Amino acid sequence: MLMFAILILSLLLALVAYFVPRGIRAYAMGSSALVLLLILVYSVLRFAHHYTGGQLSVTTFALAPSIGIYFTIGVNGFTDALLILSAIIIFFSVLITDPRKFDRTMYALILTTEVGLIGLLISRNFLFFYIFWEVVLVPVFFIILRYGGQRHDSISLKFFVYTHIGSIFMLLSILTLYNFYFIYKGVYTFQMSLLLNPTFISTHVPPFWRGFMLFGFLLSFLVKLPSFPLHSWLPDAYETAPYPGTVILAGALSLMGGFGLFGILLPIAQVFPAPLLGFLIFLGIVSLVYFSLVAMMQRNLKRMMAYASAGAMGFVTISFAAGILENGYDMNLELAGGMFQIVAHGLIMAAVFTSLYYISEFTGHERIPSLGGLYREAPLASSMLLAALMASLGLPGFAGFIGEFSIVVASFQVISWAIMLVIFAMIVTASYHVWAAQRALYGPYNENLGQIRDLGKGEFAITLSIMVVVFILGVYPNLIFPLFTHYVGSLSLAFMPLVQHTSGLGLKAASLILGRPGSI
């Protein structure tokens, strides 16, 4: 019930924000901070009652039972972590929203995005899951359209079309399950607990419609990550969106795609055909290599980090597919590592774009050739951006290293020699991060920039606080890692048929797609 109360409160706070006459920044900061605090308290209270993170706490409100409409909410360890991440992302988006540039509508749109994120993460009824999924899309579209930079009209439309097409296919997948459950049971229902049943899907959904259902879900989730080749909306949207919107795009939308894979599809892992899993691994590797190479060619820091963000989520795709094909310790490490990567990526991208926002404000530039030697004039801002870039490239000691290392180590059994492509992408990623930092922050100062100021105390506290979280999770990942391993453990029974009967086939399918010899 407390989570339901938090959702309603966030909705009310967002609605009021549209009518606040003045002091909107203070109101939005207080609102987002309150929601973050309540989510943290909620999580602490659950763990105080010896909650491990595997089981699902469910509350149901019957609205129209005759047609299967229930407002059902449920939270497990994975969603606990994502709820906290969502609240952090929104809070920092508000913090870097300058009231001199943005009106109250901007703040209200950010708070509305939070309503959608909370709603989709806790919904255990597909109808409301879809509604909240779309609620996130609308305010982000208007943030780009109304407050974006050059070509904001066409870019916001491109973003909307890409993401909405994915949403439509997800809706068709939901209706497919809804229809066949009625044929099977004679009952209309949107309840995830009933529709996401591997036995029901394997036995009562015909192969064609089962494949269509998986295609629809995967298309929607991979667009949000985004994965190659569904990414073309990403660089333009990241570059054009104002920085608060970019933080949301990097953290919240990729979070949605990751939650779709691990929160919606992982419980029905055994219905995935092995060749499809091999193809997903292939897409993940291609995404890693392609995005790292394209990022290396960029001269705009914001656009470069857009591709870096997409590349980091390639690890998530690999983790999901390879983890299903494995068993035992490797499976737990692989899948938990992918979930950890989602959280780490959201925090790191918030740190990167927050630091870059201040650099852009001080200098008026985002292009690397227009910067140079910033450390001389702005040592604090330069140090914070450097730390964020090091976290983004996966340097040990930061949260990004934990997820990437877990995935690389655990996936070797499945992808074999193709791990060299992953290593290659990681080397390229490290190279362009270091190159960008060296050219923009160090060396001779670009005198054309004139005299620039450094971070103030408040601005330094903002950037430092999120880097502290990234560092803490990097040196003590067990703060949240057990949540993910317990969640995977709670699904282990659903994996048993896949592991016992198709793991050899899965390894063979992956090996054929990746081009290595396999054996059964």
C-alpha cells in the first residue's frame, strides 16, 4: 500500500506543478526529493523485515474484473533498485534545470515523467503497464519539442515515431497473450502473473503467435535501450534535448528497455527459441563494436556520450541472452551483472551529462576542438567531468566496471572467441574517453574562451554527490548485487526446462550465429 501511496503522491505533485505561480524550482526540488526519500524509506522498511529481493510483494485493486482490469502493483529486489534509480535521475534532472531558461511546464514535465517511471515499474497488470509506458513517452517528447535546440521539431517527431511504433507492437503482443488466455481459460485478464506463464505460452499459444509476441516485446524494449539497428533516434535526440532531458533519455529510457528484458521477458525465458537468443547476443556485440567506433569519430562531447551510452547498454543485451543459455553460477553472475549494469549506466550517465552541462554553461561550447585546457580555469568542473568519463569507460573502482566485468567473465562460455570483439570495443571505448578528456580538459588553454568560472559550492555538491554513489557501488557492489542474484534465484525453476533440455541446443545456436564450432 505504501508504494501505491507514493505513486498517487507523485501524480498529485506533478499535476500541481503545472499551476505553481512562482518558486517552481524549489517546489520541483522538494517534490522529487520527497519521492526519492519515500522510496528509500519503503525499501529500507522491506529489508528490515528480512526481505531478500527475490519474492514479489503484490497488492491488487479490482476495477473491472469482468474484462480483466485490475490495478495490481508488485515490487521485487530488481524493481526496488530501478525505483531508486528513477527517483535519483529525476532529482538530478530538476537540479540542473535553470529557472532562468525554463518555465514551470518544464519542471512539470519532468515530474510527470517520474509518474510514468514509477507506474510502469510497479505495475503487474499489462494494461496499466502499457499506460504508464506511454506516460513516459509524452512528456519526454514535449521536453525535446518545446525546449530542444536546432531541428527540435523534426527530431522530437523522429523520437516519437520510433518509440511509439515499438510501443504499438508491445501492445499487440499483450493483446495476443490476452486473446489466447481467453481461448484457453475463458477468462479475460491482463494480469502478468497469469499471462507471463511459460507453461501457458508454450502449450496454448501457437508457434507463429508466440514468435510474434516475442518480436513485439523485443522490438519495444530494444528501441528504448537502444540496440543496433534501432538507434537512429538516439544521437539527434540526445544532442538536441536540453540537458535535463538528456539525463532522462540516458538514464530513464534505457532503464525502461532493461526492465523490459529482465522484468518482463526473463520470467518466460524458457519460451525463447535458442536461435533468437543467439541473434540477441549477436546484436549486443554489434552494438558494442559499432557504437564504440562511431563514438570515436565524434567531435561533439554530448553526441559522443550518446553513442557511449548506447554502447554500454549492448552489455545488457548480451547479458540477457547469454545468461538464459547458461546455468548455475555463470547464469547468476551474467544476469545479475546485466541488471547491475542498468543501474550503473543510469547513475554514470547522470554524472556525465550533469558535469558536461556545467562545462557547456561556463564555456558555451560542447565541441572538443572548441575547448582545451579547461583545468587551468575550472579545476573542479574539469575534475568532475574527468571522474565521470573514467566511470563511463569502466575504470575499476567505479560502478561501471562491476557490471561489465561480470558480463564479460560469465559470457565467455557462450560466446567463446567473440569475446575478443567485446574486448576490442572496450579498448576503443577507453581510448576515445581518454582522448576526449585530454583534448578538452588538459593541454594549452584555448584563450578564445576568455575567462570562465568554476563550479560553485552548490554545483560542486551536486556533481560530487552522484559521483560518490557511483564510487560506493564500484567498491562495494554487494550493496545491491545480492538483490539481483536473489531475483534470478527466484526465477530458477522457470529456467529448469531450458537448462535441462535446450542448453546444448542454445550453445549450438549461439555458436552458429557467432561463427564458431559448437558441440552438443
